Amino acid sequence: MTDTRIHVKSSPHLISGPATGVLLAVLTVALIAALALGVSVGSVTLPPGQVWSVVWAHLSGHGDRTDPTLGQVVWEIRTPRALLAALAGAGLAVAGVALQALVRNPLADPYVLGVSSAASLGAVLVPALGGTALAGLAGSLGVTGAAFVAAVASALVVYMLAQRSGRLLDSWLVLSGVAVGYLCTAGTTFVQLQLNPTELQGMMFWLMGSVAGASWDDLGVPTLVIVACVAWLLTQARALNALLSGQDAAVAVGVPVAAQRVGLLLVGSLLTATVVSVVGGIGFVGLMIPHGVRFVVGADHRRVLPVSLLAGALFLVLVDLAARTVDRPNELPVGVFTTGFGVPFFLWLLRRRTSGGSDAS
């Protein structure tokens, strides 16, 4: 049987540890450039000079003396949208790193494991239950809370279903995730049938993943969650590396395996739920970005985490830019593009990992 686990020592990579700093600097510059492009370009392209005069006026506090309509488009619509796309991409990429470390499998991500679908179901249940006896419970949880509870529950179910004699089977992991994802999608469809046509259209667009309609108020919670989760994961980087070497090896170096796995499950679910609650279901970012990053920098989480964070942010900013401009003045859901990239990538990865056998135990 082919071993599809992630290995720290054997992972191929193109750059060494010292060069990671250069890569991080390049990604930072590229992200800033992509954000600048995202603010300047949209359904209507605006002159860069005017765009950045608006941004500078707000950042410096000197007041915006440009056309009020231009100021509103740049500062109230495009700037928070570009920043939310960066936050969503970063959050999903880091969630993918956490879940892949949890199950020691590069095929894992919030979408493939059904976590994203479950979070979407939890999020849509809150407005749908507004007029029912459960409205109080839904209101107390909030959209993010409900998405988090559903995400954690689905991750636990998938994790338990994939266990056989105390070992985690890759094929069962993927199949269980797909099954749970379909079940949650069916639940979401049932909720949609209870909505009127106007609400249904908006929800369908949101479920495909979109940062349209982003506002400054949408940025606070994702920023806090991502910063807190990344900070915790960085402190656990050595423990995560030990987990990749196997449970026995991790125990031998003093890693509390059970507690570590619970922490990874909660962090991955919280990141996914937070992102889904504000931008909907955007798939495959957590699969593609961490795997690509490991190919470049290796499997050491001290490098994988920061590089994935920046690469995920850059990727989704560029994808959102494409979603706004490919069919101008119409706009496409971001999830259409990430799924279009992600499905071929997933099939290639699955074929590459299983070409030597039927399964891994």
C-alpha cells in the first residue's frame, strides 16, 4: 500500500531554510501589489493616481477631497473587499495546514473533509431559524458560532469514521469527508427551499463563495481569529513536525498527542467557520496552497505556516480580481474559480499519491 502521509525529512523542496526569508519578502511585496491592483481594477477601471489619493487621504486623516462617488467606491467598497479576500485566503490556507497536520495527509482540507460544507450549513441555519422556536439558540450562537459548532461536529464525525483498529485510513478519510459534505449540502439545500426567491438568489451566490459586499465591519473578527490561530500554531510548530513522524515518535519526544490533535481540530474548524461565515463556501484553497508550499519549502511547519499564510492571501486576492474582471461588468462567485483550479489539482494529487497501491494505512 502506498504511504500518503506527509513526511518531514522526505518532502521534496526547492529552497533551503535561509532562503525562506527571501520568499516571505517576495510574497509580501506581491501581496501588496495584488491588493493595490484589486483596489484599482474592477468592473470599472479607475485611474491609479486618483485611487491612491483617496486611500492616502483616509490613511493620513487629511480628508478626501476627490469626487465623493469615487471615494465611496475606492474606500468603502473595493478596499475592504480586497482586504477580506486576503484574510479569507490566509485563513483557509492555514486551516488546511492544521487539518493536514491533524490527519497526516496532504489530501485533507476543509472542503474535502466536509468541514466547509458543515460550516456553511451552520451559517445558513441562523437566518433560517429566525421565526422558529430555536431562534433564541441561533441568535445566541451567531453566524460564526453556529458555523463553528457545525464545523467541529463534522470534523469529529469524519475523523471517527476514518479510524480502523486505531489507525487512520486515507481512503476512508476522503470518502467520509465526501459523504459528510454531501449530507451537509443536502441540509443546506433543504434550508434554501424554505426561503423566498429574493433570499434564495443571494444565498446561492454566497454559498459559492464571494467577497462582494464586504465592509470594514467584516474585517475585525477574521483578523483576530487568524492572528490568534497562527500565533498558537507557530508555538506548536515543533510538535506538529513531530506528529508528522508518527504517533509513537511524537510521544517519544514528549508531545501530548491527544491534546495536540484536539487543538488542531478546533483551530482548523474555527478558521474555516470564521471564513465561511463572512465569505461563504470557498473550496480547495486549503488543499492547494499548503501542498504547493511544502513542495517549495519542505514540511517544516516553521516555514510552512508563514509561507502558506501569505501565499493563500495572495492567491485569493488574485482570484477575486479575476472574478470581477473576466466577465465585466458581470461578477462571478470566487468559488467557481477555486473549484475550477482545485478539482484537477485534487485528482492529480490523488492519482500521484495512490499510483503505487490502493490505500495507505
